[in-house]
Amino acid sequence: MKTRHVLLLVFLMMIFAACSNDTEQADNEVDKSSLIPALSEYSDEEIEDIDRGQELVTHTNDMLPENVGNNLSCASCHAGAGRGDSLNLIGVTEKFPQYSEREGKDVTLEDRINGCFLRSMDGKEIDPEGETMEAFISYFEYLSKNIESGDQYDFMTVDERADNIPAPNVEQGANEFSRYNCMSCHGRAGTESAYTGPDLWGPGSFNDGAGMARFSNMQYFIKHYMPKGQEGTLSEQEASNIAAYILMQDRPEFEGVNRFPNGNKPDDYLNEETKEALRNNYLDWTDFERVQDE
């Protein structure tokens, strides 16, 4: 075969490979809003349940004051009532039951919801068979109606915690918290304010048993979803610094036990014992498995 024919063949193969990759990427990238069904497909009674579920996700602390012990709602983490980019809930019903290392067993979606009430919202469980839980499930089923499996799209399988995190500088994190004007949304965390963002520490925030109390979770969330409108603009180091600064502040203590009966308990929950060890240099940030040891 002549040289020019070989080069032409190689060139065509490169084009086909690029087109194939583009097609694969297009298959994985989807407009999430297009996955949500029209309410016209539902009866008036079903719409009422769906609407109430969405309201509960959006205004959890206002609607369920007996069950929420802080100023947070489900939407504080799951933006846009679970329809946004941060911790999206489309397809969530297809992921349960699932194995929970924390519980050492398979858990239902109802179990997972109540876990959030106990930890993220520092409150009390809701009746797993009551009308409130039914409304939550109705809304999540609505978000998941057009989903066939829990791993159908890439956004449904993202591990929402960071690996190889640069060791943080807490003092620098305080400066960056101010420099990037986090207070414009969150106010002065730990104090009563009219700001729209959730409390990041203090009695109005999540307790130290919540998933967001894990350093790797907080760093990932800040890096990928903050600041609002400028998501992804912070460096890994800046996200690490700010996450450490936030998690080193006082917050409610989880009254239960993060059991992990079969082992594999994450080492980066920042509870009071861990924070005290960091303050007194008994523990270094690089001692955490997911933090780089430079």
C-alpha cells in the first residue's frame, strides 16, 4: 500500500475514533431537566403528593419543625429541590435498597431519608409509613420516573468525595472564606441572619455525624459547587483550606453512633475529638487517607 494511502487510512481512523468518542460523550451528557416527566401525566391526587414532596424538600425546617433541629432543608445540599447540579436526586429511587457501610446492611430510601433527618438536619426521624414520608417518596419517584437504573447516566454515579486532597491551611481558609465573600450567601455562620445560604456551623448547621462533616465530602462540594454562579473556579487548595476552616468550627454533636459494624469507618469525620487532636497537633491533616502527604 502506498504511503499516502496509509496516511489517509490513519487519518480516517482518527476521525472515526473522534466521532465515536463524541457520540459516547453525548450519550453520557444529558440535560437533566429533560428527564423529568410532565405533571400532565399524573392525576390531581398524585400531583398534590408530588407538590407537597417538593415543598418538603425545599422548606424542610419550616414545614417539619418537630423533626428538624437546625436551619437546614434537604435543598441546602440538594440544590433546586434535587433537580440542580449539586447532589442531584434524579433517579434516586433506582438506587435503593443499597448497602450502607455505616449501617452494615442494606437500607431503603426511607431509611436513608431518616438518616438525613438525624444527621444533616440534626433532628428526629419521621414516621417511615406516614403521610410525610409518602410525600417525599412520591416526589422522588416523580423525579425518577424516566430512569431505568441507578447508573444510567454519569451524573448518577459520581463519587461525591475527593481523593488526593492537598493538606489545608485553616488560617488561610478563614482569609479565603472572607475574600470570596461566602458571607454574602451564608451570613455570619452560627448567628441568626436573613441570608439565604444554609448555616455552615453553629446550632443551625448539620451535626458532626453528617456526611458533610467528612473533610473529603466538604472539600469536593466546595470545589465543584461553590461559589454559586462561579462553580469550579476555586483551586483544589482553596477548596481544601475553606473546607477545613468550616469544619473546624463548633457544630452540634451527633447523639447517635456512626456504627460501621464491619469496619471501613472513614477517618475524616471532623467530630470534637478529631478537631481537638488537630488543634493540639496530635493529628496531622495528612494522617487522613484522602489527604496528600507531600
